[in-house]
Amino acid sequence: MAVTTPTKPADPDYVRLRSTATVDSGKNLLDVKALKMHFPLTQGIIFQRQVGAVRAVDGIDFFVEKGETLGLVGESGCGKSTTGRAILQLYKPTAGAVLFDGVELTKLGGEAMRKMRRRMQMIFQDPYASLNPRMTVGNIIGEPLEVHDLARGKEKTERVQELLRVVGLNPYFTNRYPHEFSGGQRQRIGIARALAVEPEFIVCDEPISALDVSIQAQVINLLEELQDRFKLTYLFIAHDLSVVRHISDRVAVMYLGKIVELADRVDLYERPLHPYSQALLSAVPIPDPAVESKRKRIILTGDVPSPVNPPSGCRFHTRCWKAQQICSEVDPEFIEHEPRHWAACHFPGA
Amino acid sequence: MAGQLLEVHDLHTQFFTRDGVVHAVDGVSFELAAGETLGIVGESGCGKSVTALSLMRLIPQPPGKIVQGSIIFDGADVLKMDDDEVRGIRGNNIAMIFQDPMTSLNPVLTISRQITEALELHLKMDKAEARKRTVELLDLVGIPSAKKRMDDYPHQFSGGMRQRVMIAMALSCNPKLILADEPTTALDVTIQAQILELLKGLAKEFRTAFILITHDLGVVAGMTQRIHVMYAGKIVEKADTGELFANPKMPYTWGLLRSIPRLDERRKSKLLPIEGLPPDLIAPPPGCRFEPRCQYRRDICREKEPALEHIPNAKPDHEARCWGTQQGGWLVDIDWRKEVGDTRIIEEIKQEVAQLPPEPKAGDVPPPPTAL
């Protein structure tokens, strides 16, 4: 089975898909305020009492502008996926506010939330686990159309075929099952499913990390093309800093449930203020021996502490080479040190 | 070739499955001198791990079988040895570090038990001696309070720590060759940096030969002296590390280099993916195996398979398996940076390196901690 290149079919096909598109620049599509997501740890079999909490996300603030891609990077366990899910209300946040287009999502319930869900979708990491193996591709992509009452019967079939074409798959694949496709093709199916309801905002949760090197670029290019065409806004969650630099307009760095730095792509990568960002960037190997031989690595000692019992003060102080007395006592505020460049550190800069 | 630690000649490893014979490794040959570091790069399914397992005679049989070739390690053919002789080499002269430290350690045995086992078996140490050596090894790979932690179980260690235990285990018998199969793929970047730094230091200290198997060109760039690129069971390009990155010749290598964004990417350039999928190794293409995905293919590529040959005008040990790079071929004189749209030139890169932020000075702040 050959993968077809994502072609650019004549755009009139998609006018209908995106007829509701409104571009209102200069306004935040998403505002996240003091978001906390704690998972309780319980003890006891019948009478469970809470003995602690995993503070997966512990008070983060950021915004996403319309049409941009915000990259969210961090190591595993830092809470980046939890952030994505808490925004989409797949988890009920412990505290804080999530404003999508001005509407507070944490207070919405039932039907109102279901209506909002149409405007935001998610692409998952593992294309092997996120597609139901017993459903045909047509049913997988068609299901959201039915749930949201967008199309039925013949119209639905046409829309599904249209979507398959958009993501670069053969439109006649509708009766096949997920196991008949390769990883990259499955990820395209996942993308088609997310696009089915004409969302404005898509949370991409590590969409390429399960794919082979040569296939990753295919999916990155597809995501970029779709963004241009449908004026999508992405929250792009990944641990690969090179990929995040490539695809994002702005980048947020997370460490142990907190955002430690947030800046425009170039600012963050050229002039990182937070020591953790600096260490993270210096740790990424560059495929060029000429560059590699001259680079100085900042090697962090130890592992990420447990989010159940995070360090006092600045959470990074246990691994930070700049740490002073104050770092273990006072949690640094998330301050705008330069225009549009926030960092939470007592001693920011090089 | 005298003086080589390892000589692999025309290795063929196949898997006999219900659907047919999978030609996982199909005629791989290479040499390795003592103390040398070699990188084997390729996508999943290209046969790089199977090559490593073949060297250790660890191919599950059935369905796998080494059907042809020779593996001369230290003057003796591993493939002609009986099981006892192989056991004498495994873990003793050749050690392996596996990708997933979560599954490659035995969860029901303590760390100390797993390391002392090899010491008692291969080096005939008694219990007390072996335990003493274990503490030394764990210290060496940077496990804090090794004496206290050696009787812990694997689940009490984090991923990075488990990989350090794996490395300690590999080093335990002072092997001449270490095979590291994707040693950092399951780890986070900052932990990956720790482990790579550790491996680099150890390779230098013990003059151990290393084969580093990975899909990440960034990892091999800083770690190895030579690189072999594998595709669909064959080596398609081999060169010195510097030469391979400065002057790659095979279109597949170009694809690998240009399909991943670089951290130091200048501007937002479009990635050039390799279209299509790797071939089915049950019925590989008759000609060049990369031909169906190659932008530069010509008729001959589909008809006949090219041999691994020296590239004209390139460094002497730079070889590629490509019709286009053979004498008079159409790819010999192409400058890959221009060809694939990377307009960065070496001078630019040098300038960028010079502009990297300075390290924190020793005076005002403590120097960055190191892993060792």
C-alpha cells in the first residue's frame, strides 16, 4: 500500500468544510488561568481516604492566540499531556479557569460543553491505541459527524471521503480497518477524525513521537498545510525540542507541573532565560559533528522529583547549578522579563 | 585485515514466518578495530538490531536463523562456536546495552544479584568480591549511594538510573566490545545527555570498542568515529562521521538528514519527507531497495542492484550502495546542501557556534554539575 502525498486538491471542495471560519486576529482563542490538576492518592479498600495528591499541573497561566501554534515542551511526567486534556475538559480541573473564545469551560456542563467540544479536538500520540480496531475507517471518521449532527447517510460518506483526501489518503479506504494501515497512515486517520467537526483549536498530543523518522516529516508537513488552509490553532505538545521549534510560533517549557518559561520561538531558542530551558536546549544532540564537537553541554544531575511531593520554593532548585538560598524558600513568580517573554526564575538570563 | 577486533562478512539473518522468509539482514559486512566507535543508523525494521543480536548469537531460533556469513571476533568465528563457547563470550567479551531498561532487567531479582551473577560466572569471583566490585561499578556509572541501593529492585529505580545499571552490567567483565542498541531512545533529553556523556567518558577511559545503534543522527554525530547507514537489511552508505555529515552521497541519507528539523534551524524551511514506506522484507525490490522512494532514480536502479562501492572524489573509505554515486554516476558531483534546499554553509554554522551563549563563569556561580 503506497502512501499518497498530501496533495492540494482544488480548494472549492473545502469551502463548505470551513464556511464558519472567522478570523479575528488580536484576540486570544484560549486563556488558561491558574489551572491546577491534582489527582488524589487514596488509601484503604472500602473507606478510601485521600493521603496525598499527584500535582500533575500546579497553577499555570498562558494564552493561545488565534491561528498560532503554541508548543508545549517538557520531559515525561512534567504535566504537558495533562494540561492538554484539562483544557479540553477531559479531566475536571482541580482549580483555575479555562476560557475558550471568552467562554469559561470549567463551569460548562452537559449540552453546552458538548457544543463547545465541536470547536476543539485532539490528536493523540499513539495511532495504534487511539483508533478502535473494530470500526472501519469510515465509521471512525464519520462518528463525530453523527454525534454532532453534522451529516448523515450519503452526505456523511461524501464528507468522510473528502476528509480522507484532505489528509492525503485514498478516499476509497472507508471500508478498511485500522490494522490495514501503517503508523503514519493511522495518524492521518486520527487527524481526519479531528478535522471532521471543523474545529478551530486542536490539541496535538505528541502526534509524531510514535512514528518513524522518515514518516514524521510527512505528518509535520501535513499539520502545517492543514493549519494554513483551515486557519487552525494548535497546542502542540511534544518532548522533541527540534520539532517544536520547527512547528511553533511560541513555545512554553514545563517542569514538574509548572510553566517555567514562555516566549516567541526565536527568543526562547536563542536566548533562553530559565536555567532549565538552557539545560534542555543544550541536551539536544544536533546531527552535525562540526557543531557537536564545539558545543558545551549543561548536564543536569539527578532525576525529576516526584510531583506528589515537589521541592519547596522553585521546583527546579534541586537540579539547578545557579540555585541560591532564596530558590529553596520562595517560589519565583512567572514574570514578563522581556516583551512577550515570561520566565519563573530568581536569576534569569545567561 | 589483521588487527581488527571484529570482522563481519556477508552476514545474512533471516526469519522464517508463515508469510514467507523475511530477509532482515541481507549481506552486511563491516570491521571494527579495538577501541573504535561505530554508529549504525537506520529506521525501525532496517535490520540494525538484528545485526547486533546476530553478533551475540541471540537471534531467537526458530523463527530466526543466521543462514550465511561469518563473524570473526578476536580471531574466532562466533558462528562456528558451540553454545558453551558462545556463553563464554557473551557478557564477557561482548556486552550489550538494550533499548528498554524497564524490560531488560529482571524485575524479581535485586540489582546486585543481577550484576554479581556475571562476575561470579565469568570472572570466577566469590560473593564478597563480586559485591565489592558491584559497588565500584555502580559508583562508576554515577548511581548515588551505591552501597545502599544495590540491594534494591529495578522498579525502585528511575528510567535513567536503570539504564545506568544496564551500563554497569555491561561493563562488569571489562568487555572488548559493547553493543548499545538505542540506549537512550526510551529516555528524556536531559537524561539522554547524562547517559551519552557517561558512555563517552567510559569509552575513552576503558578503550572499549562501541557499536552504537540508533535512529537518531544527532546521537551518533557526537559519539562515533564512523557511521554505517542501513536501509532494508543492507548497509547503504558508510563513511567517517565528519565526512558523512559534510558530504553525504546516498539519497536515503539525505532524506534522513532533511526529514528531521534541526534544533539550530535558521528559518522555517519546509521539511523534505521521504515519501512512501520502507519495503516489505519478504519480497524486497529486485533492484536498489530504496528505488521506490528515491527521487533520483533511473531505470537501472529498478533493474539491477548496486554494490557497495567507493564514491569517486570522496574520501577513501566513503562508500555507498547507489548507482548514482558510482564512477560516472549522476549523483557524484551534486552538492547535497544546494540540492536538498539547505542553504546553510559551513561558515555560517561556525559563526553560529561562536555566538552560542557563554557558559556561566566559575567565579560568580558554581560550575554546572557533571554526571560523573
